[in-house]
Amino acid sequence: MIKHRLHHVRKRLHLLPTWLLVVVIAGTGASAVLSLRQNNLNMVRLREAVFEADKNNSDVEITLKKLREYVYRHMNTNLSSGNNNVKPPIQLKYRYERLVQAEKDRVGSANTKMYTDAQTYCEKLFPHGLSGGGRIPCIQDYVSTHGISQRPIDDSLYKFDFVSPVWTPDIAGWSVLATLGLAVIIIVRLILDRWLKNTLANSN
């Protein structure tokens, strides 16, 4: 009775040929590889759009948002890999440099005006010549008390690193899942078939 059941199980096991499973897994595997590669290529394209917007001083917020949302929703879209890459991988270099230069210009312009104000102020206090009556010390004191210095700009506000999830429900994710599932089925099927064959052979 048990032998008959084992024969029946093995017969049902062979209703779906192994070669057919291999063909299907080859298809899902190819789909997984191609879609994972396409995900990465799309990420690279969106990343370049961010760099281009930064360089051209256009609306970088929109391109950065598109990149962030894509990375968070698709597998194989991490912006950096390996230890030799620039980190964080997204750095708004041009925007940061423009802000630093703008701050330098602001401070330079303000200090130039302040120095002119110092001369005017001290000329009224000491009208008798540049060195007479302490005009130079007056100007120096005015500059030291009214001068402004450059404010530091935090560069971390212009650096970004987005990490993609391990698995996402897109074409790549489902293809990977199907490939792994079929691989498990094929392995279990081969093990079970071998066990049934040996069990039936030993029962004779």
C-alpha cells in the first residue's frame, strides 16, 4: 500500500517536467537581471539630472525629489557602491559654492559701506586732519565694533545619500521573487524525486 502511494506521488511529480521549470526559471531570471539593470540605469539618469540642474542653477528641488522617490521605490538603485566612491554620493557642489560666494559678497559690500561710514563718523569727531585728534584710532575702533564677519554655511545641508530597499514590488522585485521561488521548487523536487526513487528501490 505504501509502495503504491509512493509510486503515485512520484508519477504526479513527473507530470510537470523539470525541463519546463528550468525554461521558466531562465525566463524569470533574465527578466530579473534586465529589470534590475534598467532600475539602475534610470537612477543614473535621474542623478545626472540633479547634477545638471545644480550646475545650471535651475530648480534642483524637483529633480532631487524625483531621484529620491525613485530610489525609495525600486531595487538596485543605491547611489553608491564600494569604498572608493565619493560620499555622500549626491553633493550640490555648485549651489554650495554660489551660496558661499554670495555670503562673501554680502560681507564685502557691508564692510566697504561700514568703512565709509567710519570715515564719515570720525571726520565729524576729529575734523583736523587724518592723524590729528585721533581720527585713525577712531576709524580702527569703529571698524572693530561695527564690522561683520562671514557666516559659515553648513555643507551637510547640500549632501544627500538615498538607499534603496532590499525588495520592492516592481518588475525587478517580482522577477527576483519568482526566480528564487522556482529555484526552491526545483531543488525540493529533485531531492524528493531522488528520495522516492531510493525508497522504492530499497523496498523491492
